[in-house]
Amino acid sequence: MTDEIAQLLKALRLGRIAEILDDELKLADKNDWAYQELIVRLLRAQWHRHQESALSWRIERAKLPEKWSLESFPFKRQPGVSQKQIRGFAELDFIGKAENIVFIGPTGVGKTGLASALLLKALQNGHRGIFLRAQDLFDEMYASLADRSSRKLVTRLARADLLVIDEMGYLNLRPEQTNIFFKLMEERYRRRATIITTNLAYDEWHNFLGNKALVEALLSRLRHQCHTVKIDGPSLRDPQG
């Protein structure tokens, strides 16, 4: 590879081609490849590097707490989960249809793991997503009141192809936080998919969100196009053996 070629590849940000060009030229000469075959191999390698970088960027932006995957989830240890149903969700049709998934169950049964695994699958398939602990979400909403950035926050979260809100539970909320949350879910309604994990049944939501009328309106939208998965199984955090 000449200095001129190296500089051009650097300017065009074709780093992967620069890394493999010399070896590929030797292989091409040894195997008597046509120019077209060599070009395809180089471009394919660069495309794979681009896909890997884009996925890494989406995972970093999504702020996944840990890289749970459907392959690593212990379905055999959790009889309260239908592996067939979860595999169905992994086809990601629910994202295209802007449907919601709500995992309900006690602590430790795998709700966060399943939500994270589905988000990872979405990221791997080119979707943009965000993972947020419910407490962190409501803290952000409260902080946005001080600098009047609530509209900006809602807009950012409303645009995500898939939003995961983890550990919705008994939180100490102000009415303003509930209002912002309702606005967020209203803007995602029938436009974007949302996954929520919680240890509370729907009829308990008004206990921490307050404003029963607003909560009823929220649940009406959330549950309109929704898959509710109630996990009644053992804790996966119990000591094994």
C-alpha cells in the first residue's frame, strides 16, 4: 500500500480497508482473483466494521445496565416465563406496531433481564433505544423543572424506538413528575414501543403516581396495545445448589 492510498483511505475513514489491504492484495495475487472480487471483499469488510461501530454506539447510548441476552437468560430456572412468548417478542414486531410490554412480578424473577435482552435484540437490529431506571427517570423529570427543560427531555425520550423503564414501584413523586410522565407516555402512544418492569399490579399504580383520573388515562393508553406478562416464579437470585 502506497502512502497516497493510505492517506486517501484515512481521509475517507476507510480504516478497516487500510488494515487488511496488504493481506488482501497478496491473497488476490495468490488466488488470481478478479478485481471485482477483491473490491467486494474490501467493501464487505468495511461494511462489517461500520455495523459493529454503529451497534456499539447504540448500546452505549442506550445505557444498558448489563448485556443480558435471550441466549444467556436462564429460562430453565424460571418456569414462570414462557420462552415461546419471549422468543415471539424477539421477532420485534411489537416495535413496528408500537405495542407495549409490561413485565409484572416480584423482585428477582428476571424482569430486568428480559427487558434488557429485548432491548439488546432491538439495538442489534438497527433500532435506537434507551434503558432507564424508573427512579432515575423521575429524578431527571424533577431536575428538568428547575431549568425548564422538561419539553426537551420528553422530546428526546419520545423519539426512542424502544424505551425501557425499569423498576416502576413505590416512589415518592410530586404531581409535576406525574404530569411529565403522563405527557411522555401520551406522546409515545401508538407511535413508539415501551417496555416497563414493575412489581405492582395495575390497580396499585395510583398509590405512587397519585391523581387517580390521570393514572386511569395513562393506563388506558399504556394497555391499549400492550402485552402484559405476569411472572409468578422463583427468584433467580436465590443461591444455587
